[in-house]
Amino acid sequence: MLEAFQNIFKIPELKKRVLFSLAMLAVYRVGCHIPTPGIDSQALAHFFKQAQGTLLGLFDMFSGGALEKLTVFALGIMPYISSSIIFSC
């Protein structure tokens, strides 16, 4: 099995794809630590402490805690869609 992992870096296209996937994973993990500007983090932490054990707490668990911190990547695609609608007018 170790030989199979060593063969990944011998095939140029596969090496390129694996490195790209690792780079995108690193970008995502960094983006999950950048807080959204203008959000009171103490009030948000208090809100999530109250919502513990609810559906919102479950959703936060599946997002890896990014929703509790309200990071930039926890916003999803909605800011892009909203800005596209605003600029199209």
C-alpha cells in the first residue's frame, strides 16, 4: 500500500491533481479561521451556547465549528449571489 502512495508522485497528472486538492483544502481551512467583519463574537458565542443541543448546534457541528465563529467561509455562496443581483440592476 505504501508503494501505491509513492506511485502518486511518479505520474505527473495525478501529482498535479493531488497537490491542487491539498492546496484547496489548505485554503478552505485558513478561510474557516477568518472572522466576518462587523460581528460581535461574544454575543454570537452566547447565542450558540444557548442553542446547544438544537438543530442549529447540529448544523454548526457539521460545518466544523465555522458557523459558531461566523467565519467568511461559513457564509457560503449567498454573498456572491446577493452582490450579483445588486450589480445587475
